[in-house]
Amino acid sequence: MQFIRPRRVLEMIGVSRTTLWRMVQAGTFPRPVRITERNRGYLLEAVEAWMKARMDGALPDGRRGSTSACGLQVELAPPRDRRRLAAIRPPVLHVTRAAGGL
């Protein structure tokens, strides 16, 4: 059994600290273990098991994803926040009658 520090976990799985924190909070990634009063770490075996599950195609909720032509795992993106969608949608054009028109 070996503990690894969060920085090493980030290097192994290739996500940001914020994403790792969100994954732990959502229950889709193993929780860190308290090593000392001020230090936390992850069990190497738990992180490797999570990585293997991702490689085998198991999604966090137990569904299976599909594999792309190049062998990468593909899964559906979660629904986006409507406020963010509103910010990227093209503006709606409003057509009005010209003065003196029909």
C-alpha cells in the first residue's frame, strides 16, 4: 500500500486541481486519506483502479461508453448550464417595419 500526493495524482490523470476536487465531491473519484494532521494523500491502488475502470470503458455511474476509431473512450458530455449556453448563443435578430412602410 502506497500513498501518493495530490500533485502526483494530477499528473497521473491529467486534470486540474479544481476538476479533481469536483470529481471527489461528486463521488466519481476516490477520496483522499488523511496521512497526518495537515497532509492528505491518495491510495495508489485506488487511483490505478479508477484509471483501469476508465480504460475498460466503465463510466462513473456504471454505464459503458463507446470507443472512438483511434481507441479513445468517448462519453456524452453532461448537460450544460443554461446561463452559459445563453452567453454563447448567437443573438436573435428582430425585424421591424421601416417608418412609412405597409
